[in-house]
Amino acid sequence: GMFVMGSADKSVYNVVMQLLSPETGVTPQITATPVKHFLHFPQEMLSFFDLQTRVIQRCGGVLLGWRLSSDRYAALNPAKKTEEQ
């Protein structure tokens, strides 16, 4: 998942390298953040790619996955990235 994304997207590759390298001098963090922090209005529907763009714009982060309200577990690198959820 992450390694495939990293090979396709240079910004993701850089994040993966920071996460895996103990010599960067930066302590990378992986956090679970409620999607409401990235929505323009409460019932807004976004695709994974749209939400990823918002995350990058807002905090420079990388969206690794998401958990839909109907799902028990989060999906890392979800298959249906272009569908609004």
C-alpha cells in the first residue's frame, strides 16, 4: 500500500522515507484526525483524493487512509479513491 503510493507520488515517497529513516532529525507522527477538521460544511462529500488535497493544503500532511462511518476499521490506501463518500 504505502510503498506503492510512494513509488507513484514523490511527496508520499518523501514522507515514507522520513517515517523509515532514524537520521532525519524529525520525529514523524501518524495521527487519526476527525474528517470534520477538513470539511467546508458538515455534510460535504469528498473523494479520497479530494480529502488528500485538503490535508496537504491545511497541514502539509499525507492522507494514508480513512474510516467511513459505516466501517469498523480504517482502510489504508482505499481502492475507490475517486468516489465521493
